[in-house]
Amino acid sequence: MNDRTSPPLIVVGVDGSEASRAALRWAARQAELTGAQLRPVQAWRLPTTYGMPADYSDTDFEKQTRDNLRRTVEETLGEHPDLPVDPRVVEGHPAAVLTDTAREADLLVVGSHGHGAFAGMLLGSVSHHCVHHATCPVLVVRAGNA
């Protein structure tokens, strides 16, 4: 958790999906209400699929992820121009990246696509991991609910 000598910190997971955009919108409104700093975080991993160009490097993929995050933040937060935002791109599995980044946060906000095993368990694997492993409170936002 934050040490209270600095403004509260809200970490929000971003992957470009509508669910993550809904989470980002919700987190931005909460940051404005509480005077918190907003830290959108997008994880990246080099895909292990065939068909990638041989000269495509980790640096290329990280840059593409950074560009995607910047674009998503600009498009989603256009109505919050004065909000302090500190976007981060981190290599690793999204669930681990978010729980690690949220260690210094006051709140972690994640989106959920709602693809659970059955109707009563509508959390995705990343949001499920965050709820059970984050050291701060976690808010799960469904697409269309922000």
C-alpha cells in the first residue's frame, strides 16, 4: 500500500479490450474524485507462434505494446486532460504483472470479459488471479458497466 505521504495510486490493467477500457474509464473517474494518480499498466510477452518475421525483436514488440497503451489511454481518457497519468509497459504474464505492480497501489482496477466456467463465476483468469493475489483492494469492472 501507499505510504500516504504521496497521493493515492490507482493501478489499472489495460489490454485494449472494451472491458479494459471500461476499467480505465472507471479508474479515471475515481482518481479525479480522490486526487489519486492513475497508472495504466499493460503487460507484454513475445508470442511463441510461428509466422513472426525473423527480424522481429523483443524491442519491437515492447514498442508496439507501448504505442498501443499510449493510444488506448489517449482515446479513453480524452475527457480527463488534467489527470496525472503514469502509463507503464511491463514484460510478463498479465496477472503477475498487475499483482506485482499493485504492491505499491491503493487500488487495482481490472476489466472482466465475463467468460467464466458458469454463470455464477464470471471472472476471467487475470481478474480472478488479481482478486485472490493482490495486496490491495481490487475492483473488477465488466464491459458496459463504466
